[in-house]
Amino acid sequence: MLSKSECHGYTLQKNIIESGLIDSVDIASIYRHLTALEKKNFISFSWEESTIGPDKKVYAITAKGKDLLKNFVKALSDKKERLNMFLDLASKYD
């Protein structure tokens, strides 16, 4: 989600749910993961000033994060191909 645009944690939560990948996600869990990713330099944040309420962190993916994402997508794609091969073979025994 962050690979498309910078966003706040609550916006990230909304986008994850709207994507249909999962039905719900705890905002505290999102912020824990964002903090962990930031500590590893996979994402960064800047502060967005607010005239109403506290300032907000705006998160963005870093070059290191984009590399991680690219490698993760490649690994999943490879696994998907092998899973499809298995399913094709298994369907022949039905």
C-alpha cells in the first residue's frame, strides 16, 4: 500500500481493508508494524502539521523497502507457480 503513495496509519488501515485482503486489522497492530519497519529503514516518516488536533506521521516506503517488496513479490510469485503446478497435478487424480 505504501508503495503507491505516502499515507497515515489510519489511511493504511482503511486501504488494507478496502483491498479485500482481510476483513479487519487492529490499528495498534499497524502502528507496531510501521515502527518495526521504520527501525529497519524499510519505511520513513515525516510529520504533517495539523491545525486541528495533534500533528500526524506520514509514512513512505524507502528504496530499501522497495527492494524488500520486490523480492517478496518475486518469492510469492515463484511459490504461486509451484502451487498451481501441484493443483494441476492433483486435479488429474479426481
